Amino acid sequence: MPGMGRTLQTGNSIIVSSFHNALLHQLLIILLVALICAIGFNVVRTIQWRRLKAHGLRSFPTPARPGTPEPLARRVVRIGFAALWILDGLLQIQSGMPLGLTSGVVQPAAATSPPWVQHLVNSGVTIWSNHPVEAAAAAVWIQLGIGIWLLVAPRGRWSRLAGLASVGWGLVVWVFGEAFGGIFAPGLTWMFGAPGAVLFYCVGGVLVALPEHAFSTARLGRIIVRAGGIFLLGMAILQAWPGRGYWQGRNGTLNAMVQQMAQTSQPHVLSSWLGSFGALVQAHGWGVNLFVVIALTGVGALFVSERRELVLGGLVAFVVLSLADWVLVEDLGFLGGVGTDPNSMIPMALVLVTGYLAMVRLPVPLPVAEEAPDGAAVTTQGEPDAGPGSAIDGAIGSASEEGTSGGWWDRVTLSYLLRSVAAVAALAIVLVGAAPMAMASVNRNADPILSEALDGTPNAVDTPAPSFTLTDQHGQSVSLSRLRGHVVALTFLDPVCTSDCPLIAQEFRQTDQQLGDQSHQVDFVAIVANPIYRSVSFTNAFDHQEGLTHLQNWYYLTGSLSALERVWNDYGVEVSTVANGAMVAHSDIAFVIDSHGRQRDALITDPGPTQVFASSFSSLLLSQIDQLLNT
């Protein structure tokens, strides 16, 4: 039968084109927001300048210098994860992302997890599968927006909010995109990326969200380093656990992972490195795993000691070990397929580097500035957490020598204003992606683009619909002219079909439900597409089976064979018996006829391989009907 076994390929041109168009349209919205922010910036500065001139002042207020610079550890973790989020957002632009992420990344990640994890992940997969274009575009802008936000808001509340946004989105990705990083699945190992790369993005976001005074002592750094050491010791125990396949060579888990990575598309130099390492694992798998166990144990012990010299040595060893694993086992994380991030080694190392810096590089107070020569402003040593983000966040200069004071727009400084405007623009980027996805997630109907991608876009026509007079499921005569004044959705169904026809009937039923109060303006008509089983008893049985008997605007029409053949020919529907008459094949097609009796659209009704596509066709049919109802 038509449609059986078909599916969409990740490079489907209609989906890819729609995805790129969505990104372009959202980029235009972002540019408009940036323009509005720029205009707002200039308006505030113009108001400042005019009021300053009115009071006889000679310059804009000078910002009060905070008492300490941004702690080095905080700056490293903020900028580092900003760069990672931006990289991840750029990777999300891949053409295969709308249709390939769930099947190529998410579902394989959850395949070996317990049923409850798979059920939770599948709820997210359903949303993405129903709305692949909106979901893929949302991932791009949310991650780019978070990365930019972390960059442009170095201090204060705006910066801490960026950290919280990183935590929130990171948890969403960790749960639904990484299936909790595989921590509930067998075979958990540090070498393959456990406990999930995005979990370290969340840790980085927490560090950015902390008040700056948390970095004023070595306590935070010691906590990070100690926690990292305990984590690595735990990973060493898992790596050494007998029976998990890591001590074996040719038939071991590690060798299988390396061989899988070697098959991805990548530069020759990387594939040659992977091939050499794979040969080493095959020949000396036990020795390779022993080295990893000893290395993780040693580095973990050095971190737990919390002694500066030992921690530094352990950090250097860990960075080298992580880079080796990133290249030789994880294959950089994003090569081949639909890789969406560089995997866990880089963010894990970044967190531990931050911990070491927070332990040994404490912020040093800046000297108090002298009064400016023109008396425009005096700076004093501020609080450690000064910076953009509070009501004025330390960005307001002191009062002028004349003692003039006014609203915040009189005193806000250029640096604070620039950073605030940039932070608002970055937040807007996040919302441009998040808002459409939030609305799509509560819509249970699949996007019409899926049906169009599978069966083609509706064929717009404007010709008189061929007339007919047939008998409905109640034995009453029904003609197309009798339905004049209503929009008519017309299709052809086999009453004894057990594959496509019941699904198509449910698509029509679902469309009727979605019409709500407008359903009284629409009639749904099916004409029998079976030359043998065409009596009213069969149409009635079909209606009862599919729950259509209560629909007041549903007509399942039949008639004599000659009358049916005339309608089939008039509408170009092919009906034939196959398998010696045991089965009937017919065209899966529907027509939308306006209230004046003219054909306006012809649609392929092939439901495709899954219920997602049936739901998508229902949405597509609804949109075509709505266009006629609103004209």
C-alpha cells in the first residue's frame, strides 16, 4: 500500500529549506531588537547630554571603580563557557539537525537506560519530532544567546542571570538530550563522556551565578578541586570494575568505541591517530585500561589533597589526559553525524582549571582613585560585588561639584549602559528561540511541514469540482450541490482497509475537532474506493470502528459501481484490485472544495510510517480549510 515503509531523510530539502528560512526570519527579528536597543542607548545618552548642559556640567559622569577586578577564576569560567555555548549554537545550524538529532543523538543516548528514563526522554523526542524546525531553530538561538549574554555581562545581576540561564538550559539538554548523561545506563565510564558534557555547563553556570564575594577566599576553589578529585576517584573505580569490558582488547568496550569513531568522516590525520590507538587497544587493552585507572586514581588523589603544588601537578596531568581522550576516544566530539558539542573533556577541564584558579588567584583590591581634576566625579573603593546589575550597580558616578542630582538617566555611565543594552539584546536572542518552542511544545499536533515534506505541498487549483450524487451511511441521497455553502474536505477510503484508510479517517476526525465552533461550516466527505465491498453496511461498520458515527458533518458515500467509477474518473483516483482480488489499492488523495463548489487544493493523504505524520497532515488540512473560511 502507498506510504508503507517510507520515512523522511535527514537532508529532506523541504525541511532544510524551512529550517534555514526560520533562522533567517528570526535573525531579522534579532537585528530589529538590536536596532531598538541601539536607539534606546542613544536616547538615554542624548537626554544625559542635554541635562548636563542645562546644569553647566562639562562631561558625562565617570564610573566609580569597583574595589576589586572580576576574579580571574570567574572570568575564565564565564568566558570559557560562553565560547562553548556559542560553538554549540553554531553546530546546531547543521542541515541535518531538525530530523537527525532525535534519531542520531537523543534516542541512541537513551537506548540502554531504564524504561523510565526512555519514557521521559521520549516525551522530549515527541515535541522535537512534531516540531523539528521550531525546535532546531530554538536550540540555535538559545545557545548563541546564552553564550553572548555571558560575554557581554561580566559582572553584577545581569551576569548572574546569564549564569542561571546557562544552568536552566543545561539541565534541559542534560535530561532530554543526553538522557542524564547515561548515568543510569550500564557501561558508565569517564572515557566516553560520563556524566554528560552539559552537566559541566551547569556547574559553570552555577559558578557564574554565585555572588562575587564567593571568590574572595580560597574556600570555593578548594570545594571545586576536592569535588573533582572525589569524582575522578569514583570514575577510576568504575573503570577498574571487572566484567565491564574495559580490560579486554579486540572484543572490549573501549576498542568498539574507538572503531566506531574511526568510521566517522574526519581529516586523515585524525583517522590515522584513531587507527593507531585502536591497534594499541586491540593488542594491549588490559595495559591501556590499567594506565587509565592509575592516571584517574593519581589525579583524583592529588586533587583531594588540596595542596597547591600537588593540585597543580594533578591539573596539568588531567589536562593532558583529557586532551588525549578527547582526540583518541571521543574524536573531538562533534565530527561526523550530527555532533552538537565537543563532548565532556573540555568543559570538565575548564571547571577544574577554574577551581585551581579560585584557590590560588584571589582578587586584589584596586587603589582608591583620586578626585578628578575637573571635579566631575570622585571614585571610591566599592564592594567586591560591584558592577553592572544592581539598581545602578556601581555604574553611577558621584554627584557633580554643583551638587546636581537627578534620575538614573542623569548619572548612568557609558560602560554600564552599553553592557545593560547588550545584555538585554542577548536575552532577546534567547527569547527569540525559546518563545516559539514553548508555544510549539504545548501543541500536540505535528507541524504541517512534515506532511508536506513527505507527500509534497498542496497543489493549488481553481476549477469547478466534478458533481456527484451518492448515498451516505444512513441511506440518504447526498449530492455535492447540496453541500454548497460549506467548505468540503473530500477523500476516498476503502471500508475494509486495515492500514492507511483508518489513519486517514482519523486525520479528518482530528481536523474536525480542531475546527471547534467553525466545524458547522465544513463538511467532511469520504467516497468508497472499493469496487467489491461498497454497500452501506460496510460504510456503517467502518464508521463505528473509527468512532465517526457521532460527527454531524461526516458523510461516507457509496453507490452503484458505475456511479463510483464515474466519480473516481472525474477526480483522477485510481482504484484497482490486487492479489487476485483479495486486496484493493487506490490513490491516497484529498481535495478541498470551497463554498462555491470549486476545487481549491489537492493533497496527498498518505499517512506515512508513524502517527506523527498523520497528525501533521491533520494540521496541514486544517490550515487549507482555514484559508477558505477566512476569505
